[in-house]
Amino acid sequence: MPAAPTSWDDLPRRLPARLWLATVACFLVIYYLMFSWVHIWADMRPCLAPLRDPVLALIPRDPRWFAVTGPVWALVTLGVGLGGVLIHAGAHGDHRPAIRWGLALTIMAVMRSLTILLIPACRADMAPGTIALCSVPTVHLGALAIPFHLSASNDLVFSGHVAELVLLLMATRSWPRPLRAGLWAFTGLQAYALMATRGHYLWDILAAVPCAWLADQLALTALRLPLARNRLAEAS
């Protein structure tokens, strides 16, 4: 009887098309809900209070760091994530990193949406009671006007930027050490930039690590269960 997959190395390198379709569908639905509803709802309610963070007093506010949290972060994510994990690994017949990263990102988006909705904290540079958004922003696609808000001001509790990079490091654990060291260094730079722009507190940065680990473990579990059932069905 073939053994059920119990570790990452036990998973087959090529994964079935239905698993790809399910992962992509869940990813698109969750991120659409986050951008079209969660972020908008969070920014149209008043934030309650900022968190106490003594570390921010040691880091001067500098808007120049928005270049790191914005375009540079997007380039690294697209280059390493889509280019390295999805295209390069997939082209070499290893589907596991892309599916692992995609599932973990989807689970992380659910976790972030829940924390954003449940904990209306203020950013460090926002006064209590601030309402960041007065009307629903939309994107026009022909005759359609779709609600869309990419980045919420009240998006706190744990950093999605840092969590996504940690998930990327988990999905690329077989990569050469110099490449992973560079990605770790950029993660540290990203953490500083988020605090320098007052986008997150130190607590958000620290919480991102265990939250990313949990999302990754849940993704691995979700991968193993259907494959284990398939192997048991084939053996019976």
C-alpha cells in the first residue's frame, strides 16, 4: 500500500490540475473580498486608538521609505514569487512551491481580514476617531464600477508585507543560501521601512512571523489531506 504523504518531500513534484484550479480560485475570491469589502469597511469606520510602541520613538518618520514598502516590495514579490516560484520551479516540473505559497497566501489573507475587521486600531500617526475613507473607491471596467481599495489605513495587527516575505522564504527553502540570505535581508529592510513610514508597529512585524508560520502549516495540511485520500483510494 502506498504511504500517505507526511512531509514536504513526500508530496509529488507534479500536482493535479484540480488542485491548481482550487488554489487559484480560492486565492482570487479571498483577495477580491479583501480589496473590495474588508479594506473599504475598515477605513470607513473610526479607528479607536493607536498602540503603544516605544521602538517607533527611536525610528524617525521618513516618507522616502515608501519606495521600499511600495514599488521595491512589488518588484521583489513579482520577481522572486512569480518569476522564481511559479514560473521557474513550475517549468522544471516542481509544482509544490507555487501551490504551497498560493495556499498559504490565501489562508493568510483570511487571517488578516479577520484581524482587520475585529481590531480597529489606529496607525501611529492617526488620531483616535479618524475615518480614513469617506466614500467607496471604485475601479471602472467598461460599464462596471467595482469597489476596490488596495491598501487600508487601518490594516494593522500583523504585517502582510512581512508575512508574505516569510511565506516566500518557506516556499523557497531549497534555494541556494546566498539567495535566501538576500531575501532575509530584504525582509529586515522591509520591517524597518514599514515602521519608518508608520505603516505598522513593531508588534505587527513580530506577529507576522508566527502568523505566516501558521498559514504555511495549514497550507501543507490542506495539501496532504486530499493526496492522502487519493493514495488510499488507489490502494483499496
